Amino acid sequence: MSDTPNFHMTPKEFRRHGYAMIDWIADYYERIESYPVLSQATPGDIRASLPENPPEEGEPFEAIMADVDRLIMPGITHWQSPDFFGFFPANASGPSVLGDLLSSGLGVQGMLWATSPACTELETHMCDWIVDLLGLPTHFKSTSDGGGVIQDSASNATLCAVLSAREQATNYGVNRDGGNGKLVAYTSSQAHSSIEKAIKIAGFGTRQLRVIPVDDHFAMRPDVLEKQIREDLAAGLTPCFVCATVGTTSSLAIDPVPEIGRLCRQYQLWLHIDAAHAGTAALCPELRGIHDGIDLADSYCFDPHKWMFTNFDCDCFFVRDRSILINTLSILPEYLKNEATTSGAVIDYRDWQVPLGRRFRALKLWFVIRHFGTEGLRKYVRYHVALTRKFSDWVGSDGRFEFVAPPMLNLVCFRHIDGDKRTQEIMDRLNADGHMYLTHTKLNGRFTLRFCIGQVRTEEKHVVQAWERIQETTSKLEN
Ligand SMILES: *Cc1c(COP(=O)(O)O)cnc(C)c1O
């Protein structure tokens, strides 16, 4: 007989280290503004500080945490800082962190209803709640023919939409026989890179992805879309999928979904709406205009892990007809057969996504919605939008800057009138200085600063300071 190993953490030890960890995170949030927002590490720094080999013997937890402070923190960019204005936010709010911790503690695999009924049923319930919270069409509810599912990311939601469109267009023929090289998909030149990735994975061939040009406001041109669909039909191809974006990554442009949707109905194409960041705005009834035309969509996704104060990963993906999604992705090997599945009375979310295994993500969403309340969530969105308006007023009244796209929701895209070089200098100087962080994009080939206000800890004073810093840095560079 060999000795029973006893090196796992006992509940008593777990309690002690767990309390210390919560203290560590709370302290971190208290002192977060003392760090340079963008990590100042250079490539290879962090690895060079790590031991070459894994330890032979276990180490005390205190030693591990000391190394987190010493070795890891210098390589962290502080996404939770109120001075983080880059990309789109990746919010970690208190209730969400705790919900995620509980999910880790339970360690549930929610692939089937039977592997933890609460994991599935809370998720279904949260998705139905979201339909009401955002004012989405009721055919996205589980009580209709459609339904929602929590995916890890908008990228994977879009992939599931592309695969469903492919199978619908071929009567499940690609699943059975493989591709015929005739399927065509459409999106705009401003669409997120995940659309092209999904087309690659789905086997359309990237040449079969039509990149439709945009108008002056970076929104897809439906007239060009229709012309292209007609050309493809005339060439004997099979148009089957359109991805419209509500809130593009570069500038939060909104594609004309009503027109695009009408074309999709006319030519029988699957319409997917990618509202990864902007969707959260629909919490506020006065901002729901962003979703005009959504009734015409076959699927829709948005990321609570961006602007809805929920830790990554959490994307809500809705379909109008769940049977198409399930028929596209369902597989039932012997070892997963069980009575509940056979009865047809339950949802098995493994059939709604690419991987088999899945985390209990609905917990953190439930915690967030209950902690903030609908009104609380709306207050934050309204606050961020109001701060963004102020910020864009300041930009607009400073003759050294110009807007590159109309300010939208919580994003301002602007540049220095002297051009790309000066604009990039301003950004590099600000980010190296460490008091704030903002990122860039290119619009019509022009280097553009993106200033996004969506961090849950950001207050007016942070935005005021950021604007002062932008002005000071600009003045210094001009001298
Ligand atoms: C951020 C973003 C995505 C990708 O989001 P993930 O959830 O990280 O996959 C997709 N589309 C748009 C418009 C985005 O802004």
C-alpha cells in the first residue's frame, strides 16, 4: 500500500488563504490608481524572472502570493483602473468577482442539464431576463422557438451563427457531405476580425467573404450589399449569411439593420447582429434606437463582459429558432446519454456551443443583475454616456483636435489636426507616463485616438484629469 497523499488544501487552510486573497484583491482595488495603468514591462521581462523549472516539493501559499506581488504585478495592465480608457472595458465588479469565485469553488461542468440542473436552468432564466432588460424581441426567449445561451465570447457566438447559417442553407449538407465551395457571407469593412475568423473556421473560404464598403459614418452600405448579393446569385453561388454590427470596434458605428434585415428576408439569408460592446446601452429605454430592425435578426449577441460589469467570460447569444442551432451542433455519444436528455424536457447547452464542457457563468451574471438592480445598471450606463458627451464637448472646443467619427455612446474618436505622427506621439507619451491609458485605431487610413469611458470605477474627476493630461501633453509636444 502506498501512503495517501495529503497535500491538497484542507478547508481550514483554504479559509485562511481565501480570506487573505479577498483582502489582497480589496487592497488592490483601493490602491489601483497608484500603478501605471499600462504595464511598463518589456518583452521577456516576466519570464526572465520566473524559475527555470517547476518546484519538486510543494511551497507555502504565502510564498506564492509574495511572488505574485514581486513577479506578476509588474506585468499587469490595470484594466480595472478608473483611468483605463483603452479598447473597450473588461469590467470586474465586486459581485461578479464573487460570482466567478463561487463558480470556481463549485467547479461544476454544465455540459448537460443532468450534470447540474441549476447551472442550466439559471442560465436559461438569466438569458430570458436579458431579453426583458434590453428590450430584445420576445422570440429570443426560451418560452418561444428561440432562446439564449451564455458563450465565452462574441467570437464564438458569431461562429455558432455562421455554422447555423451554413447548415440552414444546405439542409445540413455541409455537416453530412462537406462543403461545396459555393456559400457566400457578407459583412462590412468595419466588422470585427472574429467574423473573418469564423468564416475561415466554417470552411467558406475567405474569398467567399464579401467585405461591403461603409458610408461616411462607417456604417455598411445596403445598396452595395444588395448589388453584391445579386451578382453572387447570378454567378450560381449561395449567399447565406450577413453579419451586421451594432457598435463597431473602431468607432461604434451602427449598420442600418432595418435595410439589411429586409434584404436578408428577401434573399433568405441568416442575419446575425454583433452588438458585443454597444448592446449594454439598450438597458436604457432612451438608447434602444441602436437596436432598430433587430426584429429581423436570426441571431444576436452582446458581451456583458465588456460594459455590463461582469467578469470575462460572458457573452449572451440569442437565436430566433433554436432547432437550427441544435441540429447544427448536436452530437450524442453513448457516454452522455441520460434520461433527462432522452425525455426532451430539458436544455443541454453542449448542443448550443462548440466545446463540450462549460463553466457555471450564469452565477456571476445573476449576482451582477441582483446587486446593481436594473436601475443601478442603467445609472452607470447613463453616467458613462453623459461623461462621454462632456469629454466630446471639450475635444470639440479645442481647435487642435478634430473628430474622425461622430462620438457615439461612450466612445470618442479624435485626432490632432497636424496628422498621424503628432496624434501617435500624444498617445505614446500619455501611455508611457502611466496615469491613464488610451488606444488607437485607423479610420479611412488615419491614425485615430479612441477614448472609451466604461470602467465601473471611473468618475468625473478621472475624465477631467485625463482631458487635462491630453491637453498638457499636446502643448508640451508643440513647444
Ligand atoms: C470586442 C468585440 C468582439 C469580440 O469580443 P469577444 O467577446 O472578445 O470575442 C466582437 N465584435 C465586436 C464589435 C467587438 O467590439
